Amino acid sequence: MDFISVGEVAVKWGISERRVQKLCEEQRIPGVKRFSRMWMIPKDAGKPIDGRKKRESNE
């Protein structure tokens, strides 16, 4: 399995590096691993749904 860094994921998903780190800490990204002080995220991991935002209903 190939891994990418927090910075690469932040660019790929269009969010901040700090937000990616928080997602890693909360184990919201499947397959994430921590090596020393660095998070490694699977290359094929999908962006988790942001629970901080309300979803719009199609009424």
C-alpha cells in the first residue's frame, strides 16, 4: 500500500494541513498510520464527510 503525507492530502482535498492532522488524530481516515511525528495516509483514502456543516435538504 502506498502512503502520502499530510501536506499532499491537504492539497488533494483542498483543506488545511491542520484539518488533515485532526482527521488523523480522530481516526476518521481509514488505514492512517503514525510514524514518529508524521502521519502517513493511504494514497487511495477518501475524504471523510465534514460533520461540522449542515447538509442541505432538497425540499
